[in-house]
Amino acid sequence: MDSRELRFSRAMVFAVEEINNSSELLPGIQLGYQIYDSCASVPVAVHVAFQLSNGLDPMFHTGDDCTHSGRVVAIVGESGSTPSISMSRIIGSFNIPQVRIFNFLSTEYDVCADELMVQSDALAKLVKHYGWTWIGAVHSDSDYGNNGMASFLDAAHNPLCVSVKWRKIMHCILYRSTATVVVAFVASGDMRILLEELSQEPTPARQWIGSESWVTDPDMLRFSFCSGAIGFGIQQSVIPGLREFLLDLSATEVAASPLLTEFWEDAFSCKLGKSENIHFHGTCVFAQLKKVNFSQNGYDVSFDDNGDPVAVYELVNWQKSETGLIELVTVGHYDASLPIVNYIYLKRKWEVPVSVCTDSCPPGTRKVLQKGKPICCYDCVPCPEDSPDCYPCPKEFWPNANRDTCFLKPVEFLSFSEILGIVLTVFSLIGACLAITTATVFFRHINTPIVRANNSELSFLLLFSLTLCFLCSLTFIGPPSEWSCMLRHTAFGITFVLCISCVLGKTIVVLMAFKATLPGSNVMKWFGPTQQRMTVVSFTFIQVLICTIWLVLSPPFPIKNLTIYKEKVILECDLGSAIGFWGVLGYIGLLAVFCFVLAVLARKLPDNFNEAKLITFSMLIFCAVWIAFIPAYVSSPGKFTVAVEIFAILASSFGLIVCIFAPKCYIILFRPEKNTKKYLMNKNQD
């Protein structure tokens, strides 16, 4: 029995006497004890366990429901886990609880599942608390070391990487490993041998993380190269009366107690008690211990449903004093009952090292694992585009050339200030002015034969609709908004249908006028001015209805397109309902084809100035433009989609105004001699 075990044993004697003399702790219960020395030997501990399991000792107290004369109701094990594990495998079969010096064991009497798991979990949380992801792991080749390290690694798991788990390859981990933090789950005796070996040859600086077995052992403090070691120790308690109990003993009391004699002389022996048969009644004791809940000397004592006490440790650190000696300093506490953010709290600063296999990759680089090494070891290589391993910029941001900074993507839309926008705006205004100028010319010559012969009312309505067609192209320029998106497509669709309806009305008038010249024909009364107006209104109303349904069900709306270009944001109008958009275009195309067919039929009618010929050419240009528009619109990216649509509007509008009105204006302004009824009616006159 070493000096620490002797101190613990004497403290337990003091605790038993305190309980027996107290009327509050265990009233009506008297505790007895018998102390054996295992000499820190597993065979001796097993021998004692068998002796206790089969012996009957008259020193055990009798008198209450949970104890019987001579029965072993509980065993207080060693401070070391390995002997206690060996004992638990024997006495566990007889339901005898084993109480450790540090904690009470679980219902299955599994030491590893209790002490080792609690301490391993605390060490794992300590490692995570300081962000150590690359560590060395050293453990004894024993139940204590193997099970403790296994529990530690299981509790730590991700993102922890272990350089090497060591039993006998000390040189590999301590001399060649790049890990600066070493977790040592090693028994005190094994650690002493290890440190003595390391003291023979200088090693790279290491941050030692120790289990309680060795990190709190005062005998270890002589190894100064381990300065800075940190680990968990049993919470130090101040027990009133214990010091006096240990020191103020008479020579008679010391001589009467073999234990006290060994304590004061610091002697070691292996005297085993007598053995006799016995029965066991440990389950009752275990059930009662789980109900324990009291405070003594400012410390709370309680057990959970598994019979485990709340895990409370002191965080101790090996620090050099002013004299140059290593001393054990308490720098913090661990309390498993606290919330996860507070389970480790420091009361004193200490120098925290960094232990990672590879530093975090800087912005603009990504991780590439090193072959044959853990996932914590990697190379940092520049990020390629769209790499899932790299931290992406937000959707509306774009990385710089070094890929370490995100910049706001430029926003692109067809603007009035750019060259393309200026050119299209100029042509739109020119077209509108041209339509207004033509209307002015027609109005000044409204009573001339060429104006009257071509249905002046429909001509003015057509020029008005063409003016709107030119101007509606301006709604496609500028940043899209909710209202502009709805206006641009519906205004374009309605004005073009109004325009085509007027052209269709003029074509029908030409056909009816020819039929009216035939003997006995009175068809013109069926397609007079009133019917012409109704035709235009009816065809236009259908388009208005289509646009209304489109706007009500799924209207166009502005969006930020981030998919066409990776380096910029395109502001554009989403169609909302593609069916609505193509329905509007389809209806315009249907009227244009119908008008073109009628114009072709009327183009050879006997008339020196047959307007059907002009309408045929205008509809041919109109249909050609919009047929070419479809593939160009679908394939054009970004703002060029809008430019293509504006170009189609302008081209078809210019085609109509030039083909239908340019020849008439030429005659009105430059060949007035041909602006006569006789010339118009004479097919062969030049």
C-alpha cells in the first residue's frame, strides 16, 4: 500500500467514524470495516476479492434491514482501476457493490463503464474546448489504459485525428509525430517509466494531457520537461477534523492499529485477513446508496439512477514556480452537471498551445487530403470554379482573382445610358416621329383622292397604333420593375394587334370595294365604316382578354438572373406564364398570317394604286421578322434578349409604315399630279 493509498484509507476510517457518530447522516446505522492491502497487485487484489466473497468476519455490524451479521454488503476498491476491474469481475457475480475511492460503480459493476468513461469524456471535452484536432495518444497496455483510451477516442470522435496510438512505439509518436498535444491515459507507474526514458534524450516540446492517475501524482513533478502538462484531478476537499484525526493520535492508539502503524512508518506489507464462508446482501446497499442526497462541509453528495456521482474534477496545470520547481496549480474546474457551454470554466489563465496537423486553409484555397494520413492532414490548393470544397461567395457576390475576397457582382440590364440602349431609343423616337409626321401629312391632305381612297379613318388609326408600337419599345429599356414587366409585354401585344387589325380592315375594304364594282353588287353596305370599326375593336378585345387573363393568373415579374453569367447579375423580367406570353405572340401571328393571305388574294385586282400590294409586302416583312425573332429570342443571353425583342418591334413597325405609307406620302408631296381620281382608277396610266 503506497502513501496515497494509506492516506485514503485513514481518511475512510475517519469518514466511517464521522458517520457512526452523526445523528443526521445515517441515523440508526452503524458501519464496520476491514482493511486489506493489495500491494497494487492484480493477483493480490483477486485473492482478496475471493477471500471477501467466501469469508465471514465478526467485525461487520448487525442490526438493520440492509445488513446481517458477518455479511459483506459492499467493498471499497482501490484507487487504481486495473485491480478494481479484476475485483469487480469476481464480486459482481454475487451482486456486491464496489465503491471506489473516487466514485461509486454502476449497477453492472463495470468499472470501465463508470470511472473510465467519465474521465475519458472529460478529457475529450477538454481537447475539444481548446480546439485541438491533431493529437498523439499514449496509453498503458492494461485494462485501465486500453479501455480508457478507447472511451476517450469514442467520446472525442470528429473532428479529432490521432497521430499514433502507442503501446511500445514511443519513439514514433514522441520524436517524429507532428502532433504537439499528447493525451496520456497511463497508469502512474507506467508513466514514471516513460518519463524516465524520455528524460534520457531531449524530445520536441509537447503539451501533455494527463489522466488523473499520473497528472496529480506529486512524484511526477520532478520531470520538468513536462512543464505545462494539464489534466483532471479529484476535487480537493477541506474536511474539518481530518487533520487533527491524523495528527493528534496517542502512541497507544497508533500501536493498537496496524493500519496507523503502517501509515506513520510508511511501511508496506501484504497481510491478508482470515477467510470464512459468508452470504451476500449487496443489492439492498446499492439501492440505498442511490437514494443518498445530502450536503456536508459545503459539498453536495448524491448519486444518479446508475449509482454514479456527478462528475466534478479540478483542472490542474504543471507550472514553474519562481524557484524553478514544478508545482501543481488548479486553473479551472469541470462539472458535468452544468450546461455544455459551461462544463469547463477557468479561474486562472494558462498558455494554450495549438495542435493541428495542418492549419486551416486560407480563403481562396481548398483541402486536398494527404495520401495515407488522417483527414486532419491536408494540403491547401487554389480553389477552382464551383468547387464544393471551397467556401462559396454569396449568390450576388463574385470572388476576386486570388479567390480570397468576395465582391458584389455588377448588375446588368439594358440601360438608356449604354450605346445599345441609346441606339434603340433613338430609333424608337424616330419611328414615333415618322408616324406622327405621316399622320400630319395625311391630315393636311385629307381631302385628296389618295387619302380618301385608302380609308382615311383606318389610316389614322393605323398611324396612331404604329406610334404606340414605336413608343412601347421604350418600356423594355431600363431596370425592370413590377409595373414595367407587366406593361412592356401587354402594351406591346395590344398595340400590335390594334395595328394588324387596322391593316386587316384595310385589306377587307379593298376586297369589298372590288366586289362592289361588279354589276348588282351591294356588299359595301355589309362592310361600311361601322363594321370596320367593330372589326378592329373585336380583334383587339380578344388580345386584351388574353393579356388580362395572363396578368391575373401569372403576371411577369422582375428577377435577378444568376445562372446565365457567373460574374454578373442580370436584371430581367420573368414571363410568369410562358403560355400567356406565347399566347399573345401566337394571336398576333395568326392575325398577321390571315391578313397576309387576304392581301395576296387582292394584290392583282384592277387598280392603278392597289393598296393590297403594299399590304402584301408589309405583312411579308412583318411575318419574316417575327419568325426570325423566335430562335433569336430563345438563344440570346441576358440583356440581348430584350434587345432582340425591341429590334423585332422596331423592324416590323418600320416595315409597316414604310411599305404602306411611304409610297402615298411620296405621291402626296412630290408627285401631286398623280393624286387624282382619274389616275387612281386608270390601271394603265403612268
